Amino acid sequence: MSEQHPKRDPKLRKKQLIHKMGAGIAAVTVIGCFGVLALTQWSLTQELTEVNDNAVSFDIINVKRQSLPQTVELNGKLEAFQVAKLAFGAPGRIAEIHVQPGDTVREGQALAYIDPRDLELEVQLAKASLTQAQANYDRLLSGATPEEIADRDATIAQARSSLDQVRQTIPSRNVEQVQSLLETERQYRQARSAHEQLQAQASEQRSQASLNKTNAERILQQQTDALREAQTAYSDAFWQLNYVENTGYDPITQNPLLEDSPKLNDFQRQQYQDAFTQTEINLRNAERAVEEAQIAFEQAQRDEITQVAQIESQIQLSSDELEDAEASFLELSDPQTAYEVAPNRTSSIQAHQEYEQAEQQALQSNIVAAQESLQAAEQNKAALLRGATQPDLMEAEAQIEQAQAQLAQAEIAMSNTTLRAPWSGVVLDVMVGSGEFVSEDTITIQLADRTGLILQGQVDELDIIHIEEGQKGDVRIDALSDILLEGSVISVAQAATQTMSDEQPAMDSPSTYTVFIKVDDPDTAIRIGMAATSHIQIRDKTDVLVIPRQALHEYEDGTYYVERLVDVFVNDDMNTPQTEQISVDVGMQTPEFVEILTGLQEDDQILLPTLPSTTSDMLP
């Protein structure tokens, strides 16, 4: 039974109709919300004149049954479908910038340039290195040329001549003795150098072995500390779980002595069980880690002992060899020995002087150096005649590959001197100016893809279960209310973005989920960052009474009513409708329409204002 409110002002119940087109010819007003809702009108648009002479245009429509789409509202700001932060990819100084914020560019368009001269020089150097590497490789493959063989022969002849000159400076009778002495000295110096190197290596090995043991001991201590912490955490979790199972209360925050202190629910109890299980796993892992660290420490101790013993043995052997070489050298360098080997033994003093003179001449002439030079020259010729070995060819090939990589890198850097748009879009920002130096990763220009916009917003946990990818939704821009765009859901978050807060209990704290809606081919008047609202259609309610939202009015107590037509009578060539206020209960609402649950029946005629009213009882 519909409820009729008493008329508050009888004058407001009488409306004066002024015909605009003569007779009352029926018209149809089309109101859309994701579709078209056709409502039968009783007459043409007319003007309603109140007692205060304010004119309001209205229609008389029939209440009909039809489908009403159910939607979920999403609010947010529009973002670019994708934003590129462009960098040159090569260092250099900015030469030209051809765009500014707000410019529309096409894919592949040149946006800016850097000075290419330094990079051009790097390309030339890389090409020269590649040419040289290739020439070296070809020379190895072709073998020795007559010119190269002649050059090696000349080097050998020069080294042999130098050695002969050194030998001529020493008396012939002492040449063999001096050479023997020099060879013994070389062996002695070599043994001493080897012994010193071994001692240095031994010191490093001792230090490394000690360091390995120290590190193993430190790791063992760390794992032991971690085990203590895991044991403490396990003990705490065990006590808390035991308290929860015995009392049902939170062992940390709740006081069972208080009458209004609530007990934990199943979910909260499970949290303590899970925490205990995790601490038990952590404890077992910590125990295994301590065992492994103990084994590693003991192994490090054994390694240190073994390595030190090996080192001492090697040093002792080297020391013995050094002593033998030193004894041989001292034996030959003794003047008495020189006297004994001299062919002329008539005077020991003369023999001693000849020996010292021969030794001085040998040292000054550097016989050893001359011999080594001759040996090196002969080895070089032998290697040349033998031809390139496989390692030589592999090394030459590696040099070619390295030169090729350097050339490719230089050419890529050269190609990066021009900054181009990866797609068609709008320039959001230019981060640098002409003349500035940029590195290869300096952000120079930000470019937005305007083929689509993204509306990102939050949907609560009650509505998110109805949202799926591919669902359609209208998108209305707050600042451009006359523009209505169509979008589709492209992504729905699987995890909530809002969790339990300190101000709200765990069971009452709302959760929201991020939803992304893409709008293709947006209007050029729309700007990135504008606030927008979308209504995502999730389902339709069928065969329900529906009226336009503008036809619904609100009482001061918050209930709703409509103006239902009672009668129309003719008075002084003026059509005057008589209406009554009918209280209604409303159901689902959309931005355009309202479902009527009680108060009206199908084909009831009601008034629909079509221009903004000056009264305050219209819904916003």
C-alpha cells in the first residue's frame, strides 16, 4: 500500500501547464546508462510554473519494468598507459633539442642530438685496432717471409759479435774459469731468489691458513649465537602457544582477569600455531648450521697444520739447495782456488791479480747478458721458422674478436647520438638543456603513450569478488562532465593494499584491492593526472521497476518520494496536472536510474524534471 503524505502547501500541488506545441502530443525521452532506457512520456516537454514564478521544464513519464545494470564505482587519477624515460645510451654534450613539454611526436621522430665528434674518433680508433689485429693474424697464418728470416739472422749475428767482444776482453787462459765462476754465481743467485720467493709464499700461505681458520671460527661463533636466539624464540613461541591452548586468550595483549576481554578466534589461534611451527623449523636449521660450522672449523684447523708442515718441508729443501750453491760459488771465488787453477803457477800474487782483473772485466762486459741475448735471438728465429702454434693463433683470434667488439660498441654509441621516440605520444618533460653533458644513462626526455590511459583505483573486499579482467566500465572525467568514455578492466590485484590497522580490530579492518581500467583512444582534451570516476558493470537486475534518478525527491527525514499524476483538467485553455507525493522504497541505484521496491506500480505516471530545479529537495 503506497503511503500518501499530506500536502504541505496546497499551492505547490497545482501546476500550470503551458503548451509549447498545441495539443499534448506524446514524446519519448531516451535516458542511457550502459544501454538505452526507453520511458513512455505522457506529453511534450512543458513548463511548470510555481507560485514564485520560477519556471521548471518537466516530462510526464510512465513507470516501466526493465533491466538495470549493477555497477561498482572506482575513483582515481588518469595515468599514461606507459611512460618512457629516454636516455641517449652514450655520453656526450647535448647539441640540439627539438621538442618541449606538451609536443606530440610520432614513432621514430628525432627528439634530440648530442655532439658526435668524440664518438666518431672512437669509431676510427676501433677500426684501426681491428685492422692491426687482422694483420697480425694473417701474418701468423702466412708464415715467415724472407725479410723476417734475414732480420732474425742479423739479430743473431749481432748478439754473437757482442759475446765475442766480451770474451776477447778476458785473458784466454782464464776464460773457462771465469765462465765456470759466472755460471756458479748465476746458479747461486737463482737459488737465493727461489728461496726468498718460497719464504714469501710460505708467509702468505701461513697467513691464509690462519685466516681460513679464523673465519671458520667466526662463522661458528655466529651460528652458535643464532642457535641461542632460535632457542629463545622457540621457547617463547612454545610458552605462548601453550598459554593460548590452555586459556584461549592472547598472551601478549589480553588480560583474562577482565570480564570484557575477548578470547582469540580460530584464525588468531592458528597464527600462534604457525609461529610455533616456524620457530621449530628455525631451531632445527640453526642446529644444523652449528654442526656444519663446527665441521668446517675443525677442517680449517687440520688444513692449517698440514699446510704449515708442507711449507716448512719445502723451505728446508730450498735452504739446503741454497747452501750447496753458495758453497760452490764461494769455492770458485776464493783467490787460492784461482791460483790453483791458473796455468802459470810461478807467482800466487800474479795469479790472484789476474783472477781479480778477469772477474772485473767479465762483470763489466756482462757476459751473461750477451749469452742470453744470443740465446733469445736464436729462439726467436727457431719460433719464426717453426710457424704459428695453435695458442698463437687462438690469441690472435681473440685480439680480432676484442677489436670487433670495441668497434661494435663504438658504432652503437655513435648511433645513440640521436634520441628517437620509441612510439607516438606526448612529451611530458625535458630534463636537460642544450650544452649540458650527459652520461649514457642520464634521463633526458619523458614520453607518454597517449594511445590509451589508465585509471587506477581501489575496490573494497565486498565488491572485488565481482571484478574480472575484460569487464566494461564507463569513465567520466570530473573536470569534463560532458565526456563519457568506455574502458575495460585490464588488471585486478590479487593481494590487498590495506591491512589491519591499529585503530580498527582485525575482523573489522577493511581491505581494498587495486583495479586498473584502460581507456583506449581518449579525447585529446583529457590530461594525465585528471580525476575520474568509473562504474564497472558487474551484472544486470532484470524485470524491476525503474525511474530516472531526477524523478526521485527526498523528505527531511531522509525518506524518498515521487510526484505521481492524479488527474489533468482543462481550465482557461491551460492544462493543469494534479499530483500527489508518494513515498517509495528504493533498491539498487546507478548514476542515472533508481530501482523502486515499493510505492509505485507499472504504468504509474510521474513527473520528471528536465531542467535544474531551484528547490532543495532534489537528489544531487
